[in-house]
Amino acid sequence: MKKLWAILAGLSAAFCVVIVIEIISHKLYPLPENVDPNNYEQMAALLKKAPTGSLLIVALGHLLGMFVGVSISLRILKELSAAYIVGGLFMLLTLGNLFMLPHQTWFMVADIAAVLLGGLIPYMAFKKRLG
């Protein structure tokens, strides 16, 4: 039961962080008024010319989301199994997002690297504490 709690808490925290960061991004870089966020073609066209700053904020949100999610799962369970599940699910959802809509290649590389780094930092700290 504790493992399930660690997974759910880690994923919930990760998604909360991503949502908050993306809200900030949308405040700084609002969608044009004539764009319907539910229209695939409009969003695909918009992503092709999205400002670099907005994409960097999204990548930062994914890095922080992964970092917080993995860290919380490690704090609750104090073993790697839940952190692997949280990290794996977060990565799968990130990849799904990247391939559902066309993204700029540099952003896809940066976002995957950010998610990996976000999971690696707490993992390395945990392994270091173990000795």
C-alpha cells in the first residue's frame, strides 16, 4: 500500500508542478485570440512557430515536474521501485505529448533531456545517501 501511495503522490505532485509552470508560460506567452486550443491543425501550426522562451519554460516545467515527482516517491518509500514507476510513466506521457503534436526538433531533444535530468538528480542523490 505504501508503494501505491508513493507512486500516486509522486505523479500527482509532478503533474501539479507541470500545470503551474504551464499556466505561467501561458500568462507570459498567451495564445492568439483566434486560436482554438481544441483544434489540432491550429495548435500544430502554432507549435511550429512557438516562441523559444515559451518552449524553454515548458521544458523547465517538465524537468521540475520529474524532479519533484521522483523526489517525493523516494521520500515516501525510501527505495527505487516507486521512483522508477513515476519516472517511467512521466517519460511515457512526455513522449506521448511530443508525438501527438508536431514539435520543433530542438525542443523534443531538449524536453527529453530535461525529463531525464529531472529524474537523474534525485536518483543520484538517493544512491549517494545509500553509499
